[in-house]
Amino acid sequence: MRKILIFAVATIISSSTPAFAQAQYAPSTCAYGYYQNADGICVHKPTAVPHEGATALCRDGLYSYATRGPDICANHGGIAELLRD
């Protein structure tokens, strides 16, 4: 009886685990200092000093390298100045 009860509880717990807790996430293939955007493209993380490819100066003082309109300076207070078309 005890073994059956333990098995039943274990079965209930394993079947009630949310799918997101069981999901396996692939590690990012981007180099250090880069992140993977929604399109799967590696983009330079925002920096305090502009480097080649900076697209905008954000209101928080960081330079963005995002190329998609909604991503430029996202979570950085918005765009203060566009650096290129």
C-alpha cells in the first residue's frame, strides 16, 4: 500500500509540472558582448562608448546597435539621437 501511494504522488507531481519548467533552452551562440535578437541575429550589447555600428544614442547615455526599429534603445529610455539612417 505504501509503495502504491508513493508512486501515485510521484505521478501526480510529475504530470502537474508546467511545460515551461520542463523546456530546454538552447544556449546563445553569440560572442561575449553580444545578444541574440528576436530574429536570431547576434547584436552588440549597448555600450557607454560608441563603437563601429552604433545606431543610436539612448536617453540613458548608452549606445544601441540594434537594427530593428522597436529594438533600438528598448529598455534604455528611448532614442535620444539616431546616428545613422
